[in-house]
Amino acid sequence: MDPKPNKFPVSALMVFAVAFSLAGYFTFAAVQGDFGLFRRMQIQAQERELAVELAQLETDVAIMQNKTRRLSDNYLDLDLLDERARKVLGLARGDELVIR
């Protein structure tokens, strides 16, 4: 008797190919997909940039609120009023020399 060589069944090869393909797909999706590692790193970097921008905008708002309060009817800062009149309106006092 001639011993039969042990052949790998085609169905087992198909199951292996499908399992390998699925593992490859899910690995790719976990790294490159919409919710993958690279996208997460991009979102975290964008979050840090936006946090810095938010801090800058909050500082700007605080400065503007302070200037608004200083020019209000209840509290009038004459130095700030003089500065704004000079800058915005181009005013100068009569005893000053204007050099252009």
C-alpha cells in the first residue's frame, strides 16, 4: 500500500485566509481608521493648539473687559480716555508739538 500524502484541506485554507484578512483589516482600522491611533494623535495635537488659542482669547477678553469698565460712566480713567482719544481721533493738546 502506498501511503496517501497528507493534504491540507482547501476549506481549512479558506478559513485561514478569511481569518488572516479580517485580522489585517481590523489591525489597519485600529491604526489608520477614523477612530485609530493616528487620528487620535491628530485630535490630541489639535486639542492642545485650541487650548492655547482659548487661553489667548480669554486673556484678550479680560483686557477688553477691563478697558470697557475703565471707560464706563461709573469709573472713568482719564489717562485711558486721553490715550484712546489720541490714538483713535488723532487729538493732541494745544501745548504739545506733533512730529510726523
